[in-house]
Amino acid sequence: MPAANVNVPFVAAMSADGTALLETVKQETYTFTGSAHYNYTGVLTPEIIAAFTLSEGAADSAAQLDVDVAGLTAPLTAALEAARASIEADLTAFAQSEIDADLASNTIGAAVEAEAVKNLVLSIDTSGAAAAMETGIAALSAATRRLIATQLPSTRFPEAFSTALPLVSGDSMTFRWNASTNITVSEDAQDLGGAADGGADGTAAAGAGPGVGTGYGVDVRVLELVLTKA
């Protein structure tokens, strides 16, 4: 006889329990060590944002995010140029106060040396500063560069992966520099001997000035440029 099958006329419930691990990326908080001496503001342009590109990173990780930088120098130079006047004014004022303090405490008598420097002019190298920022970021480890992206909330990242850094209006990026100031101090010695008496009793000849001495140092200043997306 052929085999028969009997379908049991009831469908019961069955449950299966298990566990799964979802790999996600933590939002990070990064805080600079110490406060900046000077803060400047500017516009976070599309060119600066575009200099940072995202990639999905290593294939062996379900959740991975890498950040690369290229083409930052030119637009960041423009941002520094916009703040140049303020930066130079602040650094000049500080250098003036530092050197004046050195003049007041050196070993040359105040009667024969001015106690304040004159004609102090500083000029910052905005292009060099911007290039140093790009080179420095590129030299960071991949884990550190990720902080540029992982400080943003997860809701900013689209479901479909995008290489763009997901910044929105009102977001800002802060760039920090250690600004060193190198001043070459020279002497402008004045002849205060007065007019000669015509040679009747003698003649006057001006000698050298007392010299400028050494040790005119200017401390490093920390400055930040905070750029905000319109």
C-alpha cells in the first residue's frame, strides 16, 4: 500500500531566542588641553568642509569610519587672511609688552637705554600656518583623524553612506595653533653729546651705543580660529 501523510489540524506557536551584537560607533568628545590665549571667528566654507572626506574604513569591521584630508591649505589660508589684522595686532601687542619687560630688567642702565621698543612690526605666515595644519592632520593616526567625524551625532550620518562630512548650518570647526614669535632686536643709538664747541678747547666724537643685550624672548601664544557654517 502507498504511504500516507496526516496533517495535524492545528498550528502551534514556536519561539526562538538568541543574541546578536550590533557594532556601532560612539560619539566622541574632544577637549583641547588648556585654554587659548586668543580666539578668532570666521566662516566655515564649503571648500574647507570638502577637504575632509569619509570612507568606510577596514573591511573586517562592521562599523568603521575613516577621515582623510586633502586640499585644506588654500581655503584655510583664506580664512586666516580674513583674521590676519586681528591676529597680528594681538601678537604684536603681546610681543611689545614682553620685550618692554625684558628691557626694563636687563643690565643696561635706564638712563642710556630706552625702556620701550619702537617700530615693532609682526607679519604672520598664514599660508605656512595653514599648510602646517593640513600636514599635521594628515600625519595623525587613523584613529585620531576619526575624531573629526565621530564628534558629530549619529543622526547626521545618512543611511546610505556618503563621503561628505555631515555638517549643517550653525556647526563649527575649531583650528588651533601654537604661535611662536621671533623678534630680532637691533639698536638705533642716538648722539646726545650736543654740538662741538668749534674746536677751541676740544672736539666731541660720538662712540658706539650700549648695545641691545640678549634675552629678548616672547612666549608662545595659543590661538584658535573658530569657523562656523552659514
